[in-house]
Amino acid sequence: MNKQGATTAEAMLGQFAQGWTQALASIQALGNGNGTGTASGASWQIPQVSFDPEQLQALQQQYVSQAAELWQQGFAAHSLGDRRFAGEAWGSNPVASLAAAVYLLNARTMMAMAEAAQADAKTRARLRFAVEQWMAASAPSNFLAFNAEAQQKAIDTQGESIARGMQNLLGDIQQGHLSMTDERAFEVGRNVATTEGAVVFENELFQLLEYKPAGAKVYERPFLLVPPCINKFYILDLQPENSLIRYAVDQGHRVFVVSWRNPDESLREATWDDYIENAAIRAIQTVQDISGSEQINVLGFCVGGTILATALAVLAARGEHPAASVTFLTTLLDFGDTGILDVFIDEPMVQFRELTMGQGGLMAGGDLASTFSFLRPNDLVWNYVVGNYLKGETPPAFDLLYWNCDATNLPGPFYAWYLRNTYLENKLSKPGTLTVCGQKIDLGAIQAPAYIYGSREDHIVPIGGAYASTQLLKGKKRFVMGASGHIAGVINPPAKKKRSHWIREDGKLPADQAEWAAGATEHPGSWWTDWSNWLASHAGKQIASPKTYGRGTKYKAKEPAPGSYVKAKA
């Protein structure tokens, strides 16, 4: 490195160290202040945050020391250890390497400060989340002026990558969301959601799909799946090799699925009670009517599980117990542990939603999708910004990400009720507290044996939150923990021979999930086979498969699966 380059590096790092030392001191001053300010003559209160002076001083000293090391290294190659800067171009470009090293130092320091903050748990969680978002957005890899790989690609392609990136950006602006996959590669009903079946019932909220049996016989008790209404049902039927629906059909079940309507203005006043009475309960009763079976097996996934449990509790209060068994996949019934989503939920936020849409309106599917994406900003946002726009790449075809981009709206009253009574006040877990469809409900009144699944790395339904259902339900229960996250943990077909799952052979369900895990045994591969064996034990004897969809003229096939509701865009 020449003398001029060394001088530039020293000046940049010196100014940066001075600036960040001052920033640390400013945050310390904020922590020691009274936490009040004024705006337009009115006083407002900000969360109280303080820092231990010795701990903050140690962070300052550590920062200055590490900045000095960078100063000494100058434009030499830096060990970055971050996949955003793992490409060869970062190591061969001294300016880019230095920028990445400085950024990583700042990120470590800011996160250490967030961890050191002395405040209530929610304030600390929000502080960590804010720092994570800021640091993810400010990474030098997100900017063409600093991204060595994008610059090298522009040179190698003689500018074509930049032109393609602009085309990708304009295309995403037109479609209204960031492309995570090549959406041209998929079409619902053509190569996703292809299991053979038909729509046998519909109303303003959902279509009920029945699937063609795989063989000459089926179990006598039919099987109904209730997916989340904040997404489309075909997460359970992506492609033949990873379809839970096809797997259940192949195991000999007569399978029915709720396909939620994508709400438009005609459903702007739909409530939680509407979804329970006119969707979940109606679906249960319709499957009973079509099959002639008094009891059926039911499954709820995520919010679909919360809806299903509420419906079963309402029916129990009416003296009805239609479920021979119930499966809950990554479902919250006790909302005491909601993980990272808790940073968004407080009284002012819920009041705002109630004021703006509690009496009518729509929660836009795109807004919901963006919220969930920013829970993992590097993986689900900035990774695609860099690839699509800076490098001009087309993301590879991936069925799960295609589904993830296929957003759904929610009726405002439904959404506002859900926020207040579950995430904010956790009333669903308190017997007799909530009145739904005219009934005071108690989840403990659900008599059906339950299979409860949680994913170990789930950031939407934390494993502790999924496990908490074992303490609410009073029937016989089996809890299984799978590896990976909210979706990848669930959609894990046995043929892939991927990941692991954990089971306690003694069947004990202590109050604490960590205590349960300490006594659990790891089993390689998918949990689907364990669940399939459990479900078969509640499905009854084998009977002749039906020769037609539905039953008689009342429930006849209206259109082929996957139906029309699933194809409506938000």
C-alpha cells in the first residue's frame, strides 16, 4: 500500500473511531437522562434505558482498540467471516474489504450495546430488533458503490448486469413486491397444488377440497386440514415430492382441506366469530355430512391451528365433540411466548388497528408479508436486493418462496380481534374468559387426543410457545420437536431423509419445554412417519373408497382442485 493510501485509511478510521466514541457517549447520556422530550408543546415519554458505566466504558475501550487494529492493517486483506462478504472480489479489493471490516466492527459494537442496555424485557427486545434492522440495511454489500462483487460483475458483463438489475427493479415495482424466486416458473394448479381432487363446498369464506383416494380402501374417519388464513393452503401441497396432503392421501386417508378465500372489500367486516362459525365449524360439519362419520380427524397449521382449537372449544361448550384426534403444527394457543413478533405488539399498536380497521377494512397481504420478511432481513430482504438489482440476477425457482410471495389479505375486524385477544391479552389460554360465537370457551374442554408439533428454530411460533399447548389441553397428548424453522421444519417429507426430530419415549410433559427436551431422544429424518402412525391409530377401520367426490346432489364436485379461491391475488 502506498503512502497516500495509508494516509487515507488512517484518516477514515480515525474519524470513524472518534465519531463512534461520541455516539457511545451520547447513548450513555440518553441512558442517564430523564427520558422525556417535547413535541409541538406536548410532553411524551420514551422507554427508560440505562447502561452500567463500567460496562459501557469497556465497550468503548474495546471499540477503540479494535478500530486501532484496523487502522494498523489499513488496506491489507481482512478476515471478515460473514457470508455477505465471502466472495473473492471482497478479498481482492482492499477498499471494499476495509469498508466491510469497519461495518462489521460497528455492527458488533451496536449489538453489544443493545445487549448491555438496562431496561425492561420488551424495550431491550425492541432495541435489539431496531439495531438488527439498521445494521442489515446499512451493510456495504447493499450499495453498488461499495459492493465489490457487483462492481466486478458489471465490469465482466460490460454493464449488462446493471441493465438487468434495473429491469428487475422496474419489474418488482410493477408487481408490488420483491422477487424471491423466479415466479414465472410456477403456476397454481399446474406445477404447485396439483394433488387430484375437487371443490365439494364453498361459501363466502372458504372452499372445501376433497382429494381422490390413492387406493381401493380408505380409513373410515376422514381427515380435515385447516391451514393458516394468512397464507394459502398449498404450502401443504407444493409439489408431489413435498406435499403433506399427497402424503396423507397415500397413507390411506380420505382427505379434505380448507382453501381460504383471499378477502376483498366484500369481506371487510368479517369477524373472528365469522371465521369460527361459518368456516372452521362449517367445514367440520360438512366433512361429517359428506362422509357420514360422526367423528373426524382434524389438523390445524399455525393460525389455522388457533382457529381450529377455538372452533373445537365452541363445539365442546355446545356439548359436541366431533374430533377423534387433533394435530397442531407450529400453533400458538398460549400466547405467553410469541418470540420476536412481540416487539410489534402493545396497547397503542392494537388500539391503532382497532381504530383504523376494527369496524371494517382490510389488512393488506403485502404489509403482512413484508413484516414477516423483515424478521429475517438479511435472508429474506437484502439478499434479494443485492442479487436482483445490484448483480442483475434472476433468483432460482423455488416453490416454497413462490408460495411465500403469494400474499393474502385479512379482514380488519378479524385481525384486530386476533391481535388484542391473543397476542396482547392472551385470553385464549384463560378458561371462560373469551366468548366466541355466543359461548364462553375453555380449550381444556377439548377431549380429543392431540399430536402437537413444534420446530426448534421457529422464529414465528417459538418452540416454547408451541410446547405450551401441552399444558392447556387435557386429553392424551404427544409432543414432537422437529429441526429447522416454521416452514422447513413442517414441510419435511421422509423421502428426503433430512433433519431430525425429538420424542420423549416416556411420554412425560413437564411444564418447562427445556426440561422436556432434556429427556427427549433424537431420531434422524422426518417426523411425518411418527405422526402418520399416530394418526392411523385414530382413523378407524378400512372401508371402500368413495367412487365420487362429495355426496349426492348437495355436495357434488363444483370444479377441480385446487379451486378458484386459491388463485385470487391480494
